[in-house]
Amino acid sequence: MAAEGGAQLVPIVAAIIGLGVGAQVLADRFQVPSVLFLIIAGIIIGPEGLRIVTPEAFGGALSAIVGLSVAIIVFEGAFHLTIEKLREAPSATLKLVTVGAVIALVGTAAVVRFALGVGWDVAMLVGSLLVATGPTVITPILEVVPARDRVEIALETEGVVNDVTAAILAVVTFEVVVLENPTVNKVVADFARRLGIGVLAGLVVAGIVWYLLRYVDLSPTNAPQNARLITLAGALVAFGSANTLAAEAGIAAVATAGIVLGNADLPYEEDIAAFKGDITLLVLSFVFIALAALLEFQNLLQLGLGGLVVVVAVALLIRPLGVLVSTTGDRYTFNERIFMSAVGPRGIIPASVATLFAVQLQNQGLDQTANVLVGTVFLVILATVVFEGGFARHIAEYLDVIPMRVIIVGGGKVGRSLAERLEDRGENVVIIEKDQEMVQLARAEDFTVHHGDGTDTEVLRSAGANNAKIIVAATGDDDANLLVAQLSNSKFDAETVIARANNPDNVDAFEDLGVKTIDASSATAWAIDNVIERPALSDWMTELGRSGDVQEIEVTADDLVGKTISELDDELPNGVLIALVGREGESEVPSEGFTLQHGDHITFLGRKESVWEAIDRCHPQEA
């Protein structure tokens, strides 16, 4: 019988993995987070659909499989939380995992208590589970929504930390539900014990893995492969050993091990990261489809109107409140704060732990409590993943929070001044600087700074040069700027490479490479001439980014082709002028009868808001 069950399980697992890969391909094709397709696939093949996958299909193995899969996912997310990244993150990151988590816990528990009429113990159990967002849902979203670095770092850190918090808090709260006369001291002590065991286990395993990779001969021919396997085994051992000592302490263990190893300067680190990424995609697919296949609509319908009230409150009231309070005073735009509020889908940790608790509650005869727990958690997961995950890119585009990535090599006065102007326009700017004192100065001014030598290809790549549209070499060393320009042209696909030439004699060398070059001496002379001959314009230009702006864009709106400047001017908002039109490398001040063609370059001058409305008209996002 066991062999027969195993034979039936093999095609089910193969089908789930196949659907998972298909979901990833569809996600890339339509630029929609993969979790949406994974949940839909799970529902289709589950008991509410084709009944290919049912709870009985896995026997008692599902919780173990899900647990190990979650360990890999959390480890992978924590591995990328480097100290360098955390330093780049604003103080809002800490507030999100403390103040934001408390608001989510208390707010959700209160709504569940009054909307569903359950006791405070059950309400707190649901609230503790729904604290978690998690890398399982945040990472796929950020893969297709390239938000500003500080937004991504804050959301990723919140996901990893809150997964740990929610898992342990839920276990402690669960004991309050099933045990008689629990005390506050016992609850707090139990939480601290599980967290401590997890952290200690993670540190021990991370230390062993680090020692093996650094000081043990792994065989030169297979060293990268051995490094990958040792790291993966370490994550699973950390999870298993901690869970053996205390339930759900494994999540804290893998998160700790991931953070420590991600910052330990391991050999073959790139191979390890790439391998873990591929494994994570597979287990993520399996877990989401398998758990979605366990979804029973009857549990959701039993919640009635109260369930919908909980979903609306969690997504539209509690989450925005937590984010807005946590990000007060940081260098986030209002639209970025709204985007972060709208991207808080719940994921694997609540689903898997709720399923485990439901089984234990049913064994104790608490069927109604189990149904409320599973129904509420799964309803919130389903609604937030479908709407927040599925429409994340549309929300980001509507709020205009998908910026152009600009890499500036050099964090001196020139680099920081340029970064400030670009960030004021909403661009995603990353400064690369090798001088530690300059790094601290730039970070103190709230810039995203990557510490390293910008003439190193790997440093450029790790700072995001692969996705950069513009790379600027702005150091005070022309040799360094020239090398950065060469690397940018040969190794990366940036649309524009701009270099600062400190010595006018070096301009020809830069231009021979096809690099747009700014001669510092000529630029200074031009600025002084503006002050002498055009003082009003010069004063106004220095205020750009505060009230006014000048932008050049390409005409991509098809309905503008054949229109005259006069006709376009009638459609533009007040406060913006058409200063120049460029065509085939030649620019001119256009007459009213000038007829536009596709690909013309228009320079707009005026108030910032009016300029950007004009840009949207002539160069829409979807073009």
C-alpha cells in the first residue's frame, strides 16, 4: 500500500512542479507576480476544481514538505539581506518590523474579534499569523515591479523579519488557545525561548558552514558545486535541529543562518546565490500550489460578511496605517508610501502554520475554531495575493513609482548634487563610493550608497548596473572615470554613459569611446556666463527640482504624429512651454506650424507638475 501511495504521489508532485514552472514563465511574459498564477493553478487542480490534488494525496507528509520548503525560501531571502543593504535602508525598516508589526497584530486581532465574534485568544492567533508578509510573496512582486532601492530593501527586510516574528508568535499564541490558565510571564518566556533557540541554532550552523567553505579543501574541480550543496544542507539542518528543540524555532534558525552567511564573504558566493534562487523558484511553486489545492471555499463562505470586513480592514486600513506611521519622517515620497501600503500580501508562513494548527484544533474537538482560523487566514491570503500581487505593477505605474535606475560612480560633491537633483525628479539613484568616510557622509544625507570601487565590474554589477539606464562617472580622477566608461560600454547595456572630465585635455579620449563627456572647466565657464548674460534664467535653473523643471522626451504617442506645435500646445497644461524640437540630430525653436513626427525629441520647460503632465501626453508609460 505504501508503494502504491508513493506511486500516486510522484505524478502529483511532477504535475505541481510543471505547473509551477509554467506559472513562472507566464509571470515573466505578462509582468505579473508569479504567486497569482501559482494560486490559480492550485485552486484548479485542488478539491474545488479538478480534484487532482487533495489533502489525502500527501498523507502526513505535506507539513514536513512545506516546512522544509519554507526553510529554503526564508533562508534565500535572508541570504540577500546584507549589512550593506541594511545600511542603505532608511530607519523606516526598523519601524516596519516593530511599530508596523504591532499595529498589524493588534489591529487585525481587534477586527477579527468584533467582525467574527470570536474570543480574544483566537483573534490574537489570527492576528499573529497575519503579521507576516514574507519573501515568498514580496520577492516575486519586486521581480516585476522595479521600485526604488530603499522601497525594495524595506519591503524585503520586513518580509524576512516578520516571517520569523509571526511564526514564533503564532505558536506561543496557539498555546494560549489550547492551554488552561496561561500567564503573561509564561507567554513572554516561551516566545523568548523559541526565538533564542532558533537564533542559537542558526549561529552554530552558520559557523560550521562558514568553516567548511573557508578552511576545508572542497576539491578544486567540484568546489562550487560542493559549496552550493553544503550551504543548502546547512539551511535544512538549521531548520530541522531548531524545530526539534522547539516548534517553529526553525524559521528563526534559517533566517539567522541566512543573514550571517550572506554577510560572511563566502567563497563561490555568486554560485551559491544563483543555485539557491533556482531551488527557491521550484519549492515556492510547489508550496503555493499545494497549499492552494487545500483551499475549501466552504470555509471561506462560512465567514460571511464578517470575513469580507476583515479582508477590507487588513488591506485598506491596518496595512496603510502601519506603513504610514512607520515611514513618517523618512525620505519616502507620498506615492512610495501608498505603494508600500498597497503591497502587503500574506503568504506561505500564515497558510502553512494555520493548516498545522487547524489539524491540532480538530483533534481536540475545536472544529469551529479551526474553521475560523483557516478560513480567515486563507481568505486574507487569497484576496491580498490576487489583488495586491496581481495588480502591483499597475498600482506602481499609476502611482509613478517605477523609476529610472541611475548609477553614479563618485560620492563627492558633484555626485551627491547630481543625485539630489535626480531623486527630486523621482529617479532611483545609487551612488558607488570607495571612500568609507564619503560613504557615511552620503548615507547621512539619505542617499542609497554602495560601498566599493566603481572601476570593478563586480561592484558595478552588484550595485545594479545590469538594469541601469544611465551610468555617470563623476569622480575627481579622470583615469577612474575613463575606466568606468569603458566598463559601462563593454559590460553593461546602459542607454547613456556620461563621464566627468576634470582635465580638458582628456575630453578627446572620452569622446573617442563614444562617451558623453562633461568638461568641468567648460561647464564652470558656461555657468558663469549664464550668471552674467542670463541672470534670471540662471537663478531659475538653479532652483530646478523645487518648482521648475526642464525635460527632453521622445514623441511616442501615435495620435500626435501629424499634429502641429500649435495643436499640441492647446492640449498641454498651463505652465509649460515647448522650448525645442529635435529631429535627426538637429534642434530648433519650432514655429506654430511645425508638424510633429514619431521619434521627434521635445524639450519642455515650466513648472514641474506641468512638465510631467506634458511628458505623459507625448510619451505615455504604455508606449
